[in-house]
Amino acid sequence: MQLKEKIALLINKSYSEEKKDSYMSFLKRKHFDFFHKKGFPSSTNEEWKNTNIDSIINQDYNVVSENVKIENIEHQKIKKLTFLKKEKSLILIFIDGKYHPHLSYTQHVKNIFLSNILSLKENEIKDYYGKLSYQYDAFYTLNTLLLKDGAYVYIPNNVILESPIEILHISTGMESNILLNNRNLIVVGEHSYVRIIEHYKCLRKHFALINSVSEIYAMNHSIIDYYKVQDDLVETTVIDNTSFQQKKNSKCTIYTFSFQGNFIRNNLKFYSIGEKTYSYLYGISLLSGKQFIDHHTLVDHLCSNAYSFQLYKNILCEKSKGIFNGKIIINELIKEINAFQKNHNILLSNEACIYAKPQLEIYSESVKCSHGCTVGNIQESELFYLQSRGISEKKAKMLLLFSFLEDMLISIHIFELKKLIHKKMKKKLDKHL
């Protein structure tokens, strides 16, 4: 049974299990009505114009049960999959969508709360859960209706967290055609600072659809650095909906590193609801084969005196394809906004392609906004210069491509992550140059 045919049965079953007077039941009913009316998007939808999802939804998926068996997965093997190796690292581990506390490391720092969504009472999360989607999306709806579990991170006021938090999603491949609905709910209190790494690992090659939702709240004067690493996803489709809400004087930075995935769609939304907010969006995509990446960003300035900066760079090899669709919205009566958006692309093959659509929707005069986009390849003059100094062609290309990305890597504030990202990029470029 294909996904779009099975979905009604799954939704009805999920909805029937909820208490009818609960917040979750109310939320699921809203999303059920939306999905029943709208269904999955088509190419006629402007937001999905250049993205064909027929091959994704015309599949028969297994929704992993609560009783996933992981006896054959060794503790030491899981530990090797994490980025953070220190004994006092903070790590949340999910295997096939289910939280595993005995594999996670959450007890090393006092005054913060790291857990999973299913362990919480409804009144603990209803002020935040499901509140950041101002315009519903079919896959966001699917996640809300079929969620099995998710990560919950709560940082109270006045906490400067020295250790990063790592969220690791592992897909075992024990069942083929798996549908995983991962979710993160993150709340960072006033005058607090946190760094978070989220990434995926597949234990074996298999087809999967990872449908992820993250809702992130930055309170007054808080700072959040968020790192998403999309790699090791050979036959995997990833659809990610991430939303930030920023209050006054908060600073949020997100880095998205996309190195390997059959189909990746990143919907990233920032809502600035306080003055003097700072929003930074960075993305590096390095794809090959027939891999596909689609970055859709939205920065909605809802208060005056704010700053946002977007910088996305793509290196596309062979027959890979990229899309960048960025939007900045500044409404009437909003003043003193500095908003910038840049997208730079290098195509290393005549068959690689990029669709770029930077957008500004400005309804106020007292702002500074700009956007730009470039598409090209390695400059022959620069390549010749390096080769004339005795550097081989392959190494010269490597140097030029790393210099193209260098300004994105300098600002990574986790040394272990920066080192690993550099290693992954070098390995991929070395293979495809």
C-alpha cells in the first residue's frame, strides 16, 4: 500500500489512541483536517515548484513499532557513532525513532533538563509544542500525527552550558522502507547559552524517509548555536522542518552541512518577535551522483531593530541538483532592519544544476536589505596560477574549493566538529575531483 493510501489508516489509528479532551488530541484533529483537505503538495504549489516528490510518496513505508529490537547493537558501536567523545558529553540517542536512555548521556550537568517528549506530561510542553508552524505543511502535519518520540531540551535562565549537546538519530535498517518521524523541542531560557549538534547515522544501506521537525525557542538575551549534519544517507530521503522563535536581544545561528543524501529538503524558518535579535543562517552542500538538495529559508522580521544574515554555498558534482529558495519578510511599521542574503554555487560538471530564487518582501522604507546569487565553476586563471607554482591539478582544485568554503568554517565553535567537517569535505572532494 502506497504512503498516500496508507496515511488515512495510520492517522485514524493514531488519533483514536489520544484522549479526546487533551491538547494533543486537539492538535492532531487540526492537522488531520488540514491533511484531509490539502494532502501532499504537487509541483503546482509554488513552494514545491522544482521539487518532484512523487517518488517519495508513491512508496509503501513501514512505521517502526514501539518494540524495535536492538539487542544486536553493541554499546561500544553506538559510542563510536557520536561526534563528542569526552566522558562528560551530553548525548541523546534515538534508534529507529525511539529514545534509548541507557545509551544516552544526560546526567553530567545540573539545572538543565534533557529527556524525550513521551516522558513528559502534556502541561509541561503544551505552551511550546506545535506552536511554531504558522502555515501548515503536509510533512510537518505527518510528523505531528504519527510521532513516536522526540528530544526535549530545556535550559533554564542564566545557564552557560560549556559542553555541547548532541542529538543522534540512528536508523538500523532492520526493516526496509522505513518512515521515521523525528522531533526536537528545545527551549533556552533568558541569558543562557547552548550549542547543539544534530545528525543521523545508518547502520546499513536501506531506503528510508526521515521526516523531522524541530521547534526552537530563544528567550530574551539567549544564544543558540545549532549544527545539522546530513551525511551517511545514501538511499535516504530527509525532509526537515526547523523553526526558531527569537525574543529580544537573542542571537541564533544555524549551520546546515549536507554531504550525502538521496533527497534532502530543508525548510528553515526564523520568526523574530523581539527587538535587537540576531539571526545567522549558514549552509554548505557538497553533493555528487544524482543527489538532490533543496534549501527553503524564511526570515520573518516581526519587530524593529533586528539583523539577519544568510549565506549558503553549494558545490555540485556529476548529476547532482540543488535548489535555494530564500525569503525575507519585513512588514509595515517595522524599522531599522539589516537583512542580507547570499547564495554562491560552483558546478563541477555540465550535468549538475542549481535553481536559485532569493526573495525580498519589504513593506517598509526604513530598512537595509540586499540579496545576491552567483553560479560558476573553478576559474581557469586561478587554477593555472597554482599549477604554475608546482601544485598538481587535483590539489589545486582542492585548495580553491576549500578557500571558497573557508569563511563558513571559521565560525564553527566546536573544534571536534570543525575537524570532522573538514575531513568529510576533503574525503568527498578527493573522490570526485
